Amino acid sequence: MGGWNEFQGLNAGYVLELYDRYRQDPTAVDAQTRAYFEQWTPPEPPSAASTGQASTADLRAVVGAATLAESIRRYGHLAAQIDPLGSRPTGDPALDPQAHGITEDDLRRLPAAVVSGPLAEGQPNAAAAMDALRRAYCTRTGYDFAQVFIPEEREWLRLAVESGRFQPPSSPIDAEALLDRITEVETFERFLHRTFPGKTRFSVEGLDMLIPILDIVIDGAEDAGLQHVLIGMAHRGRLNVLAHVLGKPYEQILAEFKDPATTRTGYRIDLGWTGDVKYHAGALRKVGSDLHVSMAPNPSHLEFVNPVVAGMARAAGTDADKPGRPVFDADRTLPVLIHGDAAFPGQGIVAETLNLGRLDGYTAGGTIHIIANNQLGFTAVPSESYSTSYASGLARGFKIPIVHVNADDPIACIAAARMAWAYRARFQRDFLIDLVGYRRYGHNEGDEPGFTQPLMYQRIANHPTVREQWAAWVEKATGKTGLAQPMVERRMAALEQVYAQLKPEEAIVNPIPEAPPAGAARQVKTSVPLTDLRAMNEALLTRPAGFEGHRKLDRGRERRKAIFDSPDERSIDWATAEELAYASILADGIPIRLTGEDVQRGTFSHRHAAFRDVQTGAIDIPLQRLPQARASFEIHNSPLSENATIGFEYGYNVQAPDRMVIWEAQYGDFINGAQVMLDQFVTSARAKWGQTPSLVLLLPHGYEGQGPEHSSARPERFLGAAADINLRMANCTTAAQYFHLLRRQALLLTTDPLPLIVLTPKSLLRHPLVASTPREFEDGAWRPVIDDVEAQARAREVTRVVFCSGKVYVDLVSAEQRQSDRTTAICRIEQLYPFPSEDVAAVLDRYPNAADVVWLQEEPLNMGAWDFFRPCFEELLDDRRFLRYVGRPRSASPSEGSLAWHMINQKMLVAEAYAPTAPAPRASRGRVKAKA
């Protein structure tokens, strides 16, 4: 086989494309290519005679040159010198002409057009064009774009690199201004190092260009008219970013280093304020007239702020004030996440957050990621930290374009930042800059890195800073010798002046939130007139014209039409109460966002907030069509993640505190997967950072024989974190209680915001004892404790009061012992935190002869509410009463794995609650009397 037939697939296609251009218009190709084609005849079928064709060697050279050019575009980053410390790039055989069957002589004989693209224009031959291509792809920036799967984006990225439109001279850089900026960054670190030796600050040195990169992004956002740039980052370089990007005054930062002791007024007055270390603090700055730049506060649990910032960005770009589905506008908001090179591949929360990026309910319109890559973890080297070629390898799986850039090359860094901003603005997708630098000192300033990286730190000790390198370049380029040193002296003098005048006690600013109005939670009115509820129920049961729903669901909705016919009958179940609560909240003008695992249907097929047309698959969400609504409603099934999705909703909530944000678990047990979010954000954010979240968590909970992974939402963990009125926690036993609880939470968003943890039912969702009368919605209110109505009628006969919470109440009142027992009152504690002391005391006062006070729980002794409730009860008991525990014994596992054993143990709990018990002596009050 010879001639044209030697070439198959893409190789032949490229040559044929050039030839076709030539045939249509000979001037469409350059002169040298035209000369080649003038000697060739058109390609013919194999059976046709071939005369005058070019030699097979010539054609192979053309195709070889084309594939070499493509290899440079795809793999050139492997040959780029991106390490400021000079480690040798790995390279790739595909970058060698010989791998494509050609030589440099062949390239010199071929036309530049075989390389194609802007870099080939004006070049004398393919060799010169190939050199230009190598300069673009294989110097101090590595372009890692092969994973981008959308052709339009790939072509945009290729042209962006090869046109040089983000670099000088196409896009000029003010070299002196950049030198002054880098000087500001370095001088700040040097001042802290000298003034506070050994104090932890997590210096940015070695990655100084991070600040100018952020400048470029923020300038782009301001020019484009964005309203919010939201930044999340860990501790490395954070103080420098706070000072020079967020505008945090030097006085505050230096005062935090001085760490003055201040006079406290007490935890109860300042809402349990503890504060946090200086490199966890957030900040907010206004740029120009419309742009707000903020940094989210975060813990040292690396990367966990990522979904929080994503949620904040989503909230900032969402218009939720109009009825229907809220509208998100990516042109209003930009999230920027700064990662660590060891944490980015090491922490699973990164992958979870990246997975949210293109989901309808979670997209923030594209995030700019920057890996602050100092080529070390704490002491771990890259080969110990990740299995991929780069720290950024994970991002390739999400089709994110990546630029690896040498942090000692300011021009390359600025170009990368400009490209990142332009790509995100154009395509509203993620972009990643891998800023490869080093860490001038140890992990913290008290650490000695020479113990573990002696050779690396020998190189760093002799390595000039990026400021020194850029200063030399600028002075040489401008001829202005002595330009750099006055900049250093001016910046240092400014810092010294601030320090000399510093009054630390006055400079410290603690963002302590204001205390809520006294009694706000008890005073809020949650009832709704029956006429309003009836009208909303009727509206929710309508269907769009032509919509064909599932017949089984339609029958259930049809039955709901009669629930208000008899106001005193228990006709409203849990799911209906929830939907009516949401409808009434929307009618009050409060937006609602409800997300979580399978929330549209509900784990137990009870909610059905979104209906599918069985013929077309079209979705109908009645709460988005509610005529009474004055705000938006959105509901999204989340990916199978607890950590990132709760973090996202937390961020959304703190950014938009006037909206009701709800997350539901498939089973409450799975909240385990989000423990960091609960401990470090939801429960402690007010004490550490002054944030006031009001996120609602719905956690199905209850012991029903489904085993250790489907029984417990771990209430003990929430109660263990409960202090200084930092959250609300409830376990409702009626539909009306749930209705009033949700409405109370919504109505307190602006006056007394707190996270709300709700232990929700499973088997009880349709239980007749949980259903409520319509009258309870019109006349009722939230009740922290529900007394035993039957026992109140014979209060003086009662000798035992059993307090319990949740599903076990139904087990107790459904037991056969209930029918004959006249001495036991079964009381429900619906509000687990804050502990309702006054309500519990009122219950005890009703039963003056009740010496036996029981706390009964399904959970084991070392779980559930017992450890938290015991001292609360003991404060209320006098010498006439004693407290005892009824429940499962201590256990490492939350529950039995056997349904049979569950039923046996549950029956024992109920029997023990009703069993006669002799009063214990005063000395044993509060001692565990059963199953310890």
C-alpha cells in the first residue's frame, strides 16, 4: 500500500482536511504547503492507478509533524519547568520527534501549516512552528487540558494558550506595580518573623504570587459587575490574604499576635463566645460600589470549608424572593477555593465538593481553584501524599482544565490567573491553577524542616525570593537601578509605625452576635387559621392541565381533600402537616430550600413533594405553584453524601440567613458521615466566629429492629455539643407538634436563629396516634413537654412519672399494661435542648405523690439523652423523689442486629417502666437503678 492509502483515521483526516482547503482555495494554505499539493494528485480508491503522487515518506512526515504538535499540546506540561527549586520534569517520549517517525530535518522541510494554529502563522517551516509550540507548552507553565471533553472549551483553551492573549505584549503587566505588591507581601512576612519569632503564622513565603493571582481574579469580577467573591482557604498564607486581599487592618492582626487578656463579662451574656485562632478568622471587604469580597472562617480540618463556600456562593447568586422556583445567576457570584497540595488529593471532602459542581441544585457557576503547592504536607513528600502525577490529579476526573505554573514566574502566574477568570466567565465551569512553589520555613514557624527534608531545605536556604528575582528583572528591563530597596523600606516602615502605636486591647475585634430578645422563642405565634390552611391544602392538591400522575399517589391526594371536614378528628398525618407548614411559611414570605437524600419522595415514601407525569416524565412541584406563596421553594435530591451536602447547606444558610434551609438524612444514622461539619461548623460557629446558623437537620430516628445502622441519629452527640443555647433539638410525637416546630423555626430566623435538630419518625409517619386534629393547627402552639392527659384526671393516684421522648412513647401507651395501670403518668419531652426545666417542673408539681421519676429511652445507657438529662432532672427533684433509668444497658453498638432480640428487649423496657419499684433512699437519688 502506498501514497494516500498509507494513512488512516485522524492522521489521514488531517492531511485530507489541508488538501481539501487547498482544492477549494489554493490561497487558504501557506505557499510551502501549496507547493507540496501542486505535486500531488487527489487521493484515489485503492484500485485506481496512482501516478504523480507524493512519496510515502513525505506523507508520513506530514502526519508525524501533525501528531507531534498534538502531543506537545497534550503532554507538553510534563516537560514544563514548573518547580522553582529546579527538579527535573518527567517529560514524555511522545514529545520526541523520533517517536513520530520524523527528524528535525523533516520538520525544516515541511510547511508550518502542518502544526496549525496561531503559532504556525508567519513561521518559515514546521521546525520553527514546533519551537514556538514548545515555548508555549513546555517552559514554566504546564497546560493540562486533555481531560476537557467539550470541543468548544478545548478549542477556546488551545487558542488562549497559542494566541498569547493573556500574556505580554497582548495583555501588558505593570511590572513596577507588581513588584510593589510582591514587596508588600514579603515584607509583611519578614516583619512578623522578626517581631514574633517562633509564633505560628503559616507563612506564604515561597507562594507569594498567590496574592497577585487573587488580585487578578477580583479585578476581573469587579469589571464584570459581580456582586460577591467568596474565598475559602486553609491556614497557609491566610494572614497575608486577610491583610492584603480582604483588607484586614494590620492593627488587628498584630494585636492578635500580642494576644491581650481582656475583661470578660460572662458566657451567658456573650452567648458562650470563645473565639478562635487568628488564622481561622474570616473577613469581609467591599470593593468598588457593588462587589463584596469575603473569606469564610474555617477550622484546621483541611478542605472542609470547600462545600461551605460553594453553598455561600449559591446563596449569594440566588434570587429567592419571588414565588416558584428560585433563580440562580452565576454572573453575580464567584467562589474561589485555595487548597493545599497534600490535602487536595488526601481529603475526601474535595471529591465530594467537586461532584456538586455541575449538579442542578448545587452548581455555583464554576469555582476557581488554586492549589497552594509547596510540595510538602507537614513532613510528607508528594510520593507519600498522592498516587497521581500531580497534586491536582483528582480534578482531571471532573474534566476540569488545569494550569501548572511556576510560582517564581510572575508573568506566567498572572497569565494563568487571567485565563482562569476568562474561562470561568465564559463557560461557568471550574478551573484549577496548580501554583507550584515551596515552603520557606517548616510547617509552622516552630518546626525544623531540615530533620525530614535536609536536601530540599539546603536549596531553599540559597534560593532567592520571587521578589528578589522580579526586582532584578524589572530593574534590568527598565534601567531603573535601585528601584526595589526603597519599596522594601517604605513597607517595613509602615508596619513598624503601626506596631509602635499599637494598643492591642483596643484593636481586637470580636464578632460576638447580639443576644436575642428575652423570651422570643416562647412568644412567637405559630398557629394558622383553618380557613387559610384549607385554602392552601386545596391549592396543593390541584394538578396542571394535562398532567397524568401515578394512580396510587392520586388516590392518596384525593383522600386529603376531606381532612378539614371534621376539625376535631385526627385527620392530618405527618407528611400533610409538613407540607402545610411549608405552605404557610411561604405565605409568610420566607423562602425554603429543602435538600437531602431522596427528599423529593422521602425515604419512607411519605413526602411526595415532586410528582412525575407517568406519560412524559415532567415534574410538578405543588409548593412552587402555591397561589398564597410570597417566596420561593426549592427541593433537590442530594448526591449520596452527608459531609459535603451538609457543608453546602450550612454555607447557604449563613450567607442567606433569612431563608429556611433544611437538610434531611436518608436515615439519621448516616449523620456519622458529617461529624466534622456538625462539630466544627453547625454547633460551634457562633462561639468561635460569631456566625448565627439556623440550619434544620431532619434525622429519622427510632428503634424498630432494623439494626445498628438504621436505628439511631446519635442524639447523644448533639447533646454533648449543646451549650450556651447554641442549638435547638426536638423529637416530636404528633403531626401538629412538627407543624408548630417548623413554623417556629422559620419565624425566629431573624430574631433568634439557632440550628434545629429534629429526630423524625419512621414507622410512625402514618401511625394514628401521631396524627393530629385540624384544630391543633389553628389553636395550638409548640409544647416542649406534653403531659399525660389521662393521668392528670387522677393526679393524686400517680406514684410514678415516666418521662420519655419520641417513638418509645407509642410503645408505652400501646402496651397492655397501660389499660390497667392507674399509678403511672407517661410524659413526653418533645424539646431535648434547651432542656425545658420549667415545663418538666410543672409536670412534677401536678403529681405530688409521684416519688418514682423515670427516664426511659430506647438507646443504650451510654447513648441517648440520659447522660445529659440526669443532672437536669436532679436539679428539679426534692427529697421526696428519686430518679432512675430504664433503657438498654451500655453497648458499643447502638442497637441489636436481630429483629427478634429487638422485640424481646423492647418488651422488657416497657414492662420495666410499669413494674412496681420500691422508692430508693435519698442517698441514691439519681443513681442508675436498672440495667446499668
